[in-house]
Amino acid sequence: MTLLLLAGTSDARRLAQGLADRGVPTLASLAGATREPVALPVPTRRGGFGGVQGFQDVLAAEGIGAVIDATHPFAARITTRTHDICATLGLPHLRLERPGWQAGPGDHWTFAADEEEAKALIPEGSVVFLATGRQSLPAWEGLRAASVHLRVIDPPDAPFTFPGGFVVARPPFDIRAEVETFARFGVTHLVVKDSGAADGRAKLDAARELGISVIVLRRPPRPDGLRTVGTVAEALAWVEELPFRSALASLPG
Ligand SMILES: NC(=O)c1ccc[n+]([C@@H]2O[C@H](COP(=O)([O-])OP(=O)(O)OC[C@H]3O[C@@H](n4cnc5c(N)ncnc54)[C@H](OP(=O)(O)O)[C@@H]3O)[C@@H](O)[C@H]2O)c1
């Protein structure tokens, strides 16, 4: 039996390492959104499954006995679909999703349900830094600002439709680098997704230091009954308890 790990986050990477260290037969899956992802320490497939049937075909062909969904907190479709399929098949399934960020003293955060709500919170004349990912660009259409800077990992093919431009850079970023970036552009408003990632926190700390207003996009809703843990350690503990644990190679007792 093999564990299917839906990856694409730093937590998935850490979990993959923990599974490899324990000798748990694991197949990781990446959507293929990042052109040159850092290799994972377990066998990895890349690209979408091709919908419900494609996902079920992979489950059968690879002898998948359990699924851990460690995709990004904003990856809404894959998480709901995986939950529904695993529930139907009676396949053990766990969602690894770290807790969201908490504002502290000195933070100026406003939460928004989506990009439409966020746009209404950004005054004309603002200098906006979008840390919302390449795929979010179309959703910002209609944003009125003096300039807009969208950070991306890969240089995009798409034209940039605002004054400003893409900022091509690969995470993680530390607070000094973030302060330097925001100061260079004169950022007044930072937009982030509530991803909760520890290594994404630096931009929020930099915004606090510079007095920048932050708009935090809320996470998408999750299906009822989705079994969720917030840490890699909890996910590894769940694997230890799997019914077919004895079929998995050399888990430490
Ligand atoms: N959304 C974000 O802000 C964000 C940020 C960082 C990383 N990511 C990562 O990028 C991937 C895509 O994000 P998204 O927002 O487009 O997700 P999504 O809307 O939930 O998924 C879109 C489609 O991408 C494919 N897919 C997603 N995750 C996959 C995986 N781990 N392995 C194989 N196929 C996968 C599936 O295609 P098929 O229907 O063809 O199976 C899915 O229907 C996710 O793996 C996520 O962890 C997303």
C-alpha cells in the first residue's frame, strides 16, 4: 500500500521528508504550477489528475491506501474533491492545513472575503503590493491604484495590465529583504492570502515595521467533516495509526 501525498507547500515538503525518514511508501503529487519545483525526497508525479476519474485511476493504479492532502490553504477545488472521493471510497484521508496568521500589536490588518472585497478597501492613489500569486492576476482587474506590484516565482508570459509590474523572486524572504522591497516601491497597501506559513510571515512583519496597511484574504470554505490537522507532527502521528500500518515498510514503533 502506498500513501498519496498531495503536495505543493512547504509543509508538504517537510511531511514528505518525515515519511521518507520513516520508510513510508509514498507517492507525492504536484500540480505542476511551478515550472522548476525543488525535488521532493519521495517519488513524485506532476500535473493534474484530469478530474475525478483521473484521480480514481491513479488511486487504483498506484495501490493507494491513504491520502494526505497538504495542498495550499487556498487550493479550494482539489481539497473538496479529494475529501468527497475519499469519503465515497472509504479511503483514510487527512487534510494538513496550518492555522492562519494572527495579528499582533502594531499590525494594521483588514480581512476580505475575496479580491472584489479587497479592491473596495484600497483607495485610489495607493501603491499596492500583491503577494497573492501569479494566478490571481485576472481577479485584480479593475483595481484602481497608482501602481501595482505582483510577486511571482516564474517570469510570466501574461502581459501586466497595471502601472507597475511583476516582481520575480523565489521565496523564502526574510524581513530585511521584505522591508527593502516594500520601501523601494513605496508600498502603501500589501495584499496577502491567509496562508499561515511561517516562512511567509516576514512580509507581514515588514509591513508592521513600515506602517503599511495589510489586506488579508480569507481562506475558502471547507467541506463539512474534513478531518484536519495543523502540523506535520500531527500528520505523521496519523500515519502511525493507519489501519494498514503493518503493510507500510519499517515504521518505527
Ligand atoms: N492557490 C494558491 O494560492 C496556491 C499557492 C501556492 C501553491 N499552490 C499549489 O498549487 C496547486 C494548484 O493550486 P490551485 O489553487 O490551482 O488548486 P485547485 O484550484 O484546488 O486545483 C486546480 C487543479 O489543479 C490540480 N491539482 C491541484 N493540486 C494538485 C496536486 N497536488 N497534484 C496534482 N494535481 C493537482 C487538479 O487538477 P485535475 O482536476 O486535473 O486533477 C485541480 O483540479 C496546489 O497543489 C497548491 O498546493 C496554490
